[in-house]
Amino acid sequence: MAKFLEEKSVYSKYDVDGDNTVTDSELQIAKDIKQTEDALRKHLAQLRMARYTLIAMALFTLAMFFVPLDRVAALADISNLFYLTGGGIVVGYMGITTIAGKK
């Protein structure tokens, strides 16, 4: 069953053959495109989170060279938690990316 579109419809760009009707297969293609775009946005957000975590960990490590030793000792417990959490974020991203790549 064909579905006729209004002028300037959001789905008019998915009218492949240009006859101002969108078939079920064309609507399925539109749905698949939307799902792919959403998955790419999610992947990009996860990639940014992993990158910024690695940058923050590197900056924190470099900053420790300029902090007096008594303050470094005071920050020891917090820094351990920071590195464990940051490492978990990065490893989680890498693991999910690897598993998703095998599908």
C-alpha cells in the first residue's frame, strides 16, 4: 500500500523514485538510516568520553611532577580512585567496541 506525502514532509527525502509516494520498503530504509545515525552518535559520544578520560589522566600524571611531595602523599588515595575509574571507562569503551566489531 502506497503512502502519499504532503509537500515538505520530513520523509519526502526518502522517496527514492520521486513519484511522491513512499512504499513500505522506502519507509523501512528510512528507519534503518535513523537507527544507523543513532548508533553512530552513541559511538562518537563513547569515543569522546574515552579520549577525554585519557587526556585527563595524562594531565593529572604530568601535574604530579610539579606538586610538592607532601601534597602528593595526601592525594594518593584520590589519585588511585581516579586512575581506576578512568581506566574502567577506557577499558569499557575498548571492550564494547571490540565486541560490537565481531557481530
